[in-house]
Amino acid sequence: MQRETACSTPSVASESDKAELNAAERHVFDAVVVRDESRLGGDTNRTSLFIQDLLDAGVRLFYYFTDEEVTIDGAVDKLMINVRNFASSIGRRSVRGRTNTT
């Protein structure tokens, strides 16, 4: 699985997201390494669900920028995933505001 471009749109799960989750469930790969959560999706809620689905399928998720493995072992982990996704969303909005010419 290769995904290293920031995703700025999906309000619905993309076909590639569906294909990746199907491959994860079939154990085609066992780990995903990305810079951070912003590389997994552009929608805060869907990205959190995508992370949960990957982990539920037994796929390990790593962020190389912070040198960490993503786990969801309890309420604090769930909160942190959502806070980080929220921060990424605010960052995208800020960039969009600075670069929007219309």
C-alpha cells in the first residue's frame, strides 16, 4: 500500500480507501507507514474511522514524522486521534484560506 499525498476532499470513502480496507482485511499487508494522520484523509471523522478499521483488521500503523506506532488501547488514545485529526483539519483550512484566490 502506498499513500503519501495529503487527501483534501473525501466526504465519502474513496474507492482507494475501500480497496485498501478490503486488502487489509485479507491481510495483504500488515503495516502502514505515513508521515502523519493528514496523509490518511481529509475528513476528521472518516479519517478516525479509517484508522480504527485498519487497526481492527490487524494492520499496524506508524507515523514516521513522530516515530510512533498508533494504537487505540483506551479512551485517551481515541481522544488523541480525534484531537490530532482536528488539528490537521484546522491546518488545511488555514492553508486553503491563504491560497484561495476566489
